[in-house]
Amino acid sequence: MPPVPDGSRARLAWRCRRGMKELDLLLLGWFQAQFEGAAEAERAQFESLLELPDPLLARYLLAGEQPEQPERAAVVRAVMTRSRIMLPAGPSGNLPPVGRL
């Protein structure tokens, strides 16, 4: 894969910042750890994921809702499973409810 130009990389990193800590951690974590080595199609799907409104992203990445589009579902799974950043677990070992990090 060709490297992402610095200006484009900075813009994409900025788009990963959503204002909701949980989304920021997941999106930035995947972007920093995986984007450079991802296939062009996966990069494009990740960029299209960043176009979605925050409530829909939260449903996909935090509430476990699955997108209907197979390509989008694949990138959601990739973000969830390959992000280096892990959200802290609650007392039961499960992820804490949204807003309770």
C-alpha cells in the first residue's frame, strides 16, 4: 500500500475525533494501528464510516448493531477487533455503559 500523505493523514485523524471518548478511542486506535497497512478497499470503507453521524457510529461500534451493507459491516468488525486501544472493562468484565468510562 502506498503511504498516506501527511496532510491527508492529519485530516483523517481529525475526522476520527468525534467528541465521544469511546468512539475517539476506537476510531483513532484503528486508524493509528491499521490504516497504513490496510488494503485500499478497507481504507475506503473506513473513510466512508467516518461520514456517518455519531449516533449511528455509536450504535455500530458501542451497541453492537450490525450495518446492513456487508462492506460496512466488515470495517466495523475490523475496528472492533483490531483496534490497539482497549476500552476499560466494568466490574463484571464487560464494557461499561456509554458515558461511564
